[in-house]
Amino acid sequence: MANVLRINKKIASYDKKIIVDGDKSLSIRWVLLASQSSGKSKAYNLLMSEDVNAALDSIKKLGIKVKLHKHFCEIYGKGINGFKYKKNLIINARNSGTLGRLLLGLLVKSNKKIKFVGDKSLSKRDFSRITKPLKKFGAKFYHETKNKLPLSILGSETIKGINYLENKGSAQCKSSVMLAALNASGTTSIKAKKSRNHTELLFKHLKIPIKIKRSKKFDYIEIKQPKKIKAFNYHIPGDISSSAFFMALTTLSNNSKLTIKDVNTNPSRIGVIKILKKMGAKISFRNQRNYNGEKIADILIKSSKKLKSINCPPELNSSAIDEFLIIFLVAAKAKGISHFKDLSELNQKESPRLNLGSKILNIMGIKTELSKDSIKIYGQPNLEIKKTIIVKDYLKDHRVFMMSTIAALTCGGNWQIHDKDSVNTSFPSFLKIITKLKNKH
């Protein structure tokens, strides 16, 4: 049972500073855009997780040279559509929806069929939301199971810009179309429901022709094909989704204080902070600065004894979509009934997270009311778990594992949490940081 984490006592108070792993969204986007640039690009603090390793392996299979050094990674780009397309090529996106969807966008000009596969979890996810717009560019798709992986893509020589409506708030789908636009003549016009905007910021930084107009609910994006993309170096900031677990841990622990250094605080990603602050969490930014359009700050968190319930505004959903499991845990310890709605997108993630989040809270003794796209959580501020809780069979979802770990450290009980190596998907140093916070020195 080496792959099981056992926790049988709550974490003691602490006052520490930590650094979390590099931002996953930016790491994958850097890998893909560096592969399309002309020359040698370098990234520092690149997240060395399974998802990012899958991205590096994929571009290597497509003929791009990658060099890993101790403190940085180098990619030798061969320009836009500079990939080498071999016969019978298979790309394994493993667990990464971001990689699977974004890389398909870059392959709309492939002159040979390329097969995409993924792990059990990714193979259950809907890929039609991205194959539909990529077909409009001219790509062809061949499915073994309708709308799911494995699938094969065959590109077209003549790729023209399209009009695309993205109305789910999916940054992956929007970004895939943006990457396809690098190969398209004319203009690609996108009307996209608000979602994280890392791809737009990177396009601006790289001087790719892009225009953006914003309304309250949608962004209107126009992209023209660039002649070339210059090689670029990038220092990747800490991941806010990874940081969120330690925000919750500190908020729910007694007499504790934590500073998380150099975190990406992009406004399209800080919904978790806005939600937790509305619930009474003590979270503030220090040392704020701008880096290539991205906002970066140190995040200071202090324990909070009085947490209140929230009727969560749905407009915050897309900027907190990866953090809702940990938000649900904080709601479980808040006074009153919290209500979260319009969250069907949560069941489109690595596992059905809305359902699993509810199930874990129920096992902990927290009452929930669940529908297909909403959840009510009946908070218990004085919750103290005394029983044994076993968490397994959750499609090895890294965020389910990390939520359960934070629950065990803040709510008591005797926990056995299976598949601890699932953290390697997004946050390999998670358990090392937990150990650091537990140690008094």
C-alpha cells in the first residue's frame, strides 16, 4: 500500500514561507508556442509534472529538439508548422486536457494522420467541443468512439480563418482555435465567454497580430496569421491552483500564517481568492508586479476563525473552475448554507468533480444537496471527524487527492487516501511542502 497517504492527526500551527511549482497553464502554453517559434527559447521554473512532460514528449515526436537542464528548459523551434509529420505517429496526451485540445489546434496543417490517445480519465472527456471548430478550419477527424479519444487528425494545406463562438467559458477550446489561427490565412474571429486569458497575453507578448474587445460576458478576439514567432525566454510564476490548497489549509488551521512567493495572480485566475475572501478568509497580496502582461504577487494568508457561507456569484465560476473542490471544503467549515450553481463544467474535468466533491463531504458528515449543475453545502464550523475515512476510486484525480489531504489535516479523523502519485500530474512537490509545514524548523 505504498501509494496510500495516511493521516491521523491535524496539522499544528505554523508561520512559514513557501514557493509552489510553476503555473501549469503557462508551462504547457510556453512549450507549444516555443515549438512554433524560430530558434532557441528558454523557460525557467517550468512545471516538471506529468502533464508538462507529456507536452515535451509530444513536440519531440513532432521533430522538435528539447534540452532539459537543472534550472531551465530549452526548446529549439522550427517556426510555424515546422513540425515533422511521420507516418503512424501516436501522440499520448496522458491526463492533460489542456495538451490534448491545444496541440490539436497546432496540427490543422498536418499532412499525415496523427493519432491522439490519453489515459482512462482523459478518454472519457468530450473532444467534440474542439473537433467541431477545427473541422471548420479544414481539418478531418477519425474517431474510434464518437467524440472521445482515441481520435486521429488529418490537416489540410489550405487553412482559412473562421468565426467561432465559445460559450462554455473553456480556455482550452478558445486557445486551441487561437493556435489553429497561426496557420490560417485571413482573419479568425472568436466570441468567447470569459475564461483565463494566458494565451491572449502570450500572443500580445510575442507580437502575434491580435485584437481584443471586451464586453461584460464575452471577449471578442481577432487573430491574423503572423509571418513568424520570435524565440522567447520566460520565467514561469507559481501556480494559483496549486497555491489554493495551501490558502485553504492555512485558513482552516489554528493560529497559522503563510506567505506563498511569486504566484501568478492573473485577474482571470483569482476567483478562488475572491470567493474565499467573501467567506471571511484573510488573504492579501504583497509585492505586486507585472511580467509580460501577467500579474505576479506574494500571497499572505492568515487563519480565519469565523467563516461565513456564500451564495457564490456564477460570474466567478470560470476564474475558479479548477479550485472548486477546495472551495467546497472551506464551505463545509463555514457557518450557514453555501450555494454554488451553474457548475456543469466541473463534471467535464479529470473526474466528475462536482459529484465527487459532494460524495467526499457526505463521507465527512457534511450534508449536501446536489443537482447536475449545482450544490448546496450545509456548513459545520465545529466539525471534528473521529472515524476512519478511505478515499479511493476517484479516477486518480490529483485535485481530489489534494482536497482530501487538506480535509484530513484540518478536520481530524483517520484518513487513508489512495493514489498519492496522482499529484505528479500537476503538483509534484505538494507532499514535500506539506511535510515542510508540519516540521517545526
